Amino acid sequence: MSLESKSKDQPAQTIGIMLIDGFSMMSITTMINPFRSANRELNAKAFKWEFLTLDDQPVTASDGFEAKPTCLLYTSPSPRDR
């Protein structure tokens, strides 16, 4: 899908990001920034992201930051459910 074809009326594409203990904040930032930029350029919420963990509990990044999941792993929407 090209950015030009993304309508503001269409639901956002959701990206699930699995976090594990010791993950790198730099890696997460690098992964999310292109989607944030696309949303800004489109002036729409074309992309959104959810953070998941294996046991639905907070995990600690390599820099000590504690991150909580924003979506439960076993209740996250799958493409089949849409």
C-alpha cells in the first residue's frame, strides 16, 4: 500500500512490537519513527503500534526503563479477526 492510497477514513494499520527484558530503547525508537513520520506526513493516524510482552507483565529495557504492555498478547487482534 502506498502512502498516497491511504484514506483518512480507513482504520489504522496496527503493528505489534514484542518487548523482552533487556530490549534496546534505541531499537524501539528506530522502529517506530518511520510510522510516526508517515502519520505526520499524511496528517492522519494511518499507523499505530502496540507493545506486547510474553507474559503480559512489564519488562525492563537495557537502560532500566520499565515498559508496560499496551495490549495483551493473547487478546491482541489478528488479521483474521478484522
